Amino acid sequence: MTTPTDPLRQEHRQIRSRLTELRVLADSIDTAPAADLTRELRSMVRFLEEGLLAHALAEDSVLYPAVAVAMGSSQATATMSRDHLEIARLVAQLRHLSERFRQQPTKRLRRDVRRLLYELAAIVSLHLDKEEEIYLPLLDTYLTEEAADRLFADLEFATHAPRRVS
């Protein structure tokens, strides 16, 4: 059976597969050669910044306003937007540590990078669970097929809109 929110559920499956890669990377921190870790970290940071954070910004600007209307409260999604801020903060820390790691891959940096990778995996996984268990079923009952099509077209556009990186 298909639901109006299936496109977002599919995107979440793709994100979850990258979270699995993130955990595998964290598991390998102590044993993988520094050059391999540097390359993998660069790839993961790119995904987190260009994929995950773009997804989060699109949710904040398109999805969450629709959820707020469905729930009848402009503050209904405030805690989820706060999750996005925390994820962005952790991604920025990971970028900084991965750049330092590339220059000097110390044991302490390996430990700090591993901790951040596990934190990100846990927070993002919980965040996706909350969306899928609370928001998406609500939208499945609230949205008409046409409204869902518009919502996901707007989400797709917002996810891939050019952004100024600071």
C-alpha cells in the first residue's frame, strides 16, 4: 500500500544506509590507515553537508510548516528544528576535526572523530524515527494526493536549491 509520504520514507531509507556507513567508519577508526580514514571522512562530511543538512533545511522550510498546520500549532515542530541545529553543529565539529586529522592523525583525534560519528548516527536515527512515527502518519491522513505532490515537489526543489556556504 502506498501512502502520500512514501517519497520521504524512501529518502529516509537512503539516509539510513549512509548512517550505517557512518557507524562502520566509526568502528574502523582505531584500525584503518590514516589515509583511508581521511578519504572516508571527507566523503562522509560531504554527504552530511550537501545531503543531510540540505534535507534538514528543506524540512524546516517546507515539511515542518505543513506539519504545523496539520497539528494546529506553529510550535509543533520546534523540537525537531532544534534537532537540525544540533546535527548541523556536530557536522561542523566533524568537519573541523577531520581537517585536523588530515594534518596530524593523532590517537586523541581518532577518539574524538569516533565519538562525533556515533553521536551523529544516534541523533539522526532518532530524528528520522520521530518523523516516521509521528509526523508522516499525520501527513498521510491530512494531505490530499495533490497537496502531497506539491509538498514533495517543493521539498525536492528546496533540497537542491543552491545555498551559500559560510
